[in-house]
Amino acid sequence: MGNKIAPVGITTQPDLVGAFYYRQTYKIVTVSRRNIEYFNPETTQKTFAVPQRKRVFINCFDYVSGHTEFITGDEDGKIRLYEAPTANVIKTIPSAESNDGPPIKVVRLISKRRVISGNSSGEIIIWDINSSRQIEVFSLPVTEILVQASPPSRRSSILGYPRVAPTPQYERSVSCLSFDEATQVVFAGYSDGSIAAWDLNEHNLRWHNPGVVPNSEKSEQGGHFGSVFALVSITSCNVLVSTGSDTYFKLWELTTGKLLGDYKLIAPCLSYDPTRDVLFAGGEDKKFSLIKVLQDNTGDAKAQVIKRIPVTHDVSRCISYYSDLDVLVTAGSDSKVQFWKDVTGISLEESVQNSKYQKLNHNSLSKDSVTELLAELQHPSGIPTTDASQDESIKTEEELFERCKLLLWDDRGQNHEAKDRLVEGFIQLKQNMQRGIDQAKNELEEQR
């Protein structure tokens, strides 16, 4: 695997929240509590900075590769949507005129229409971007985590205010979120070590593993001891990965929350690439790890570290991978940002073919998912098709769909040899279509 690192890292504001790569303008965008800055990843020079409004402190952010906007979750309980090239605020959710709410601790942009936020009160809120309104709110019942309130200061009694005895308070803040698009499930980690799965289709709690109680057994009875740092869902092997302040790296069954395995690994942030099937884990020891999560025929899952790569800073703030470019951005609490190229050394074409082959061979795929996959293989996104060609291929497509469904769900067992031939045929079909398009483009250019 190649590791071509930028000669010098980027140093940003001391209150760094994280960073991402905006490929449209070839810039590294760093997000701190009070500033948003833009850097050239090759020269590491700052191109411009956008200071935030007074009393607006950014707690978290999210950016989806290819989008032209990014979002922040702020201390005043609001989500702000920004133009990625300029950091101009497009929208405030809820509206700027509304009252402040509990501080937002984590945000996820799950589509161009919906945002998920988790706040310090333990609420997970689904927002509609266009209307700036709540769609749904999820919250766990208040339970075992008891936090003693701060005692009144001596200054309060001197000024004549009555000294109020400390009162017990319950506290559970949302610390991380992961959204699984295939199942429409939101996975949430909490400051008390709890992990919960919220089903957006059924509008209910699918499963909940409470935080580990102090002085109890290591990991069998709940989530983590202390805050959950990061969550990543890996649908291909039905596994949820979690990391926490207890220095454990845990694997859970997506559908039930059953613990499948745990390892000692400090990883404050995670990023998963489904195309290359690689999990990137940041650490505080000036290293980050490339990890494979595997599942055998019995359903048991295990994690295997492929490589540990040293960096010049800790990777505790964020780690963001961009699959189509094989580029990685890492950020740490020391305000250092690094830009990596050719991180895995695996070509995108090879990764895509392997990924789609694995999807077709995976038994947990729904029939609708296979139909969508076959449609993508025969009509890749961005490749136009005429009505005439569609009419001619309808019968063939239906036959291919039925053959694939039969091969994947035949009760008498799977015909692996026929399935392999089918997959190879799809890949060859896509390659032939791309060559035809390239040839047509070349002929058009010659005519011009």
C-alpha cells in the first residue's frame, strides 16, 4: 500500500473540531470552534478564513463527499448549513429567530433533505432541511447514570443569594451517530456508554445496550464503560463497530445488538469505505490503523489490523476517507491536519468490481437490493440510454433478474458456478458499454 504524505502538515486554530477535503476547489477545509479556514493541501498555505458570529461556537460538523454544502452543530442548539466553497451560511435549523436549545454534540447529513442531530439532553432529532422542522425525536428513558450537580459557589452567598443544596441530576448526552441507509436505522452512542438502534421505518427502538456499570464484568452486560467515541455500520457483514473511552473496540450484530467480539484499541474516530471494505481508525498514539472486519460462515465476526501508519500528530478529532480519490484527511487535538494520497494503493476500478461481486455473493441482500445492483451494472449512473435500447433489452433484463434471484435464493442451494458466470457477464457488459461511449465521444470530437 502506498502512503504518499504531504511534506508538511497543516496547523490550524487551537480549538480544532475537524477537517474535510473539498475536491471541487481542491481545498482542505478546517472547522474549529470559532473559525472555518481553507488551505491548499500541496503548499499548506491558508487561502482564506471565515470567522463565526459572536457567541456561536461550533461543536461538530459533517460533510458528504461530492456535496456542495456542509453542516455544523453548534452550542446554541442550532444546525447551520454552509456553502462548501465559501462557508456562507445558507440556512439555520431551527430558524435563527427560535429560542436556543440544548447544545448539539453530533450531526449527520443523511440526504440533501434530512439531517440527524444528537444533543446534550440525549435527544436524537430528525430534521427536514427545507422546512427547518423536526420530523421525529428519539430519546432513551432516564436510567442509571447519576451525575451530582455542582455545589453553589461561595460568591453566591456573599452576594446575598441563598445557598441551594446540590440536587442529583440524570445526564445522558449523545456522543456519536451512524446511519445505515440500507436498513434506515440510526445507531447512537451516548456519554454513559449506551448504544441504541433507532428504526426510522418502524419509528421505534430496535435494540439498546446500556452502558457498563462500574465494578462489573468487562463487556458482557452492556455497551462501553464511559463515553462511546465512534460508531460505524458495516452492512456487508451485518456488523456495527463501536469504540469508547474504555479503550475497547467492539463488534455488534446490526440487527440484534449481540456482542460478537471486542479488542483493546484506542480509536477516537472511525471512517469506513464500503468500496474497498476497509475501516480507518484514528488514534492518540500518532498512528492510524487500516482494519478489515470479517465474518465467517457461523456468523462470528473478527477484526484484523492490516497496517498501522505513523503520522506527525494524534488522530483524535476526525479521520475522513474519499474512496474515488484514495485520499485521507486526518485531524488531531493538537490542531494538526494531514493530507494523504494513495492510502490503500488499490485502484478504484478494482475496488468497485470486487465490491459488487461481494454484494452479489452476500446472502443477506434483499431482492430489491439485488435488482437495484443489476440495474446499476447494466445501466451505470451517468451513462444515457435511449428508449429504443431500453425496449430491446426489457426482456433480457427481466430474464437476468429472475436468473440472479433464483441463484441467490434457491432453496435447493446456490449454484456458485452459474452465479460467477453471471457476475462476470455483468462486469463485461459494463466495460463494453463504457468503451462504446468513449468511442462515440472521440468520433464526436473529430467531427467538431
